[in-house]
Amino acid sequence: ATAPYDDTNIFAQILRGELPCKKVYEDEFALAFHDIAPQAPIHILVIPKGRYVGWDDFAAKAGEAEIVGFVRAVGHVAREQGLPTPGYRLLVNVGQHGHQMVPHLHVHLFGGQQFHHMLV
Ligand code: 5GP
């Protein structure tokens, strides 16, 4: 079962403007900003504006407009960064086994290098 949403998590604070971020994109449904500890030349986090802990509650509870808006925002950021060609990588960590550290759904967008192994 998904834990209840914790409004004190770091991404909730960023969404409320209580903590700064290096914003790359924002719309009604999503916010995208640079990861504070980049693991690739381009490492952007895209988060939904709604209060979703992970993929499961987002998929189960988000409205269709939210889901479509979020998915399109990820695509928009990738295009804006010039990534569709040569390619990039998306990653979502979920829960304990997924090593999710921040309990607000986030898609990692990695680019600017050739990737090899899928799991590191
Ligand atoms: P997770 O392991 O939960 O999938 O990824 C969390 C990511 O959030 C990590 O890549 C970490 O560097 C990033 N992160 C943690 N705290 C902050 C922060 O305060 N600001 C930003 N921009 N990124 C953060």
C-alpha cells in the first residue's frame, strides 16, 4: 500500500516555492527542474503538481487531464533540451526496492551522454 502523502517532502516544498529550484519548465500539471546532484550532463526531474507519492497512486487516482498533462510535459522538456535525437533515458524509482528517496512522484530525465547498462 502507498504511504499517505507527506506535505513536508522536499518536492512539496519546491512546489510551494518554499525552496528554490533551477526551473526548466512549468505548466498547469507539471514542474521540471535540474537535479541538485546530476548524474549525467543533463539530469532533470519532472514532477506532477498533484500530491502523489509514486507511480501507483498517480496512475490510480490522478485525473485523465493530469496524467496526459504530465506525460506531455516530460515529452516537452525532452524536446526543449534537444534530446529525442540522439536519445535519452527516463527513470522512475518507486518505493523502497526502487530506492525512491523523495516521496513525491518524479521522473528522472537523463541525457547528454551515451548510456550503456540499464541498471547501475
Ligand atoms: P529518487 O532517489 O527519489 O528517485 O531521486 C531523488 C532525486 O532528487 C535525487 O537525484 C536527488 O539528487 C534529487 N534531490 C534531492 N533533494 C533535492 C533538492 O532539494 N533539489 C533538487 N533539485 N533535487 C533534489
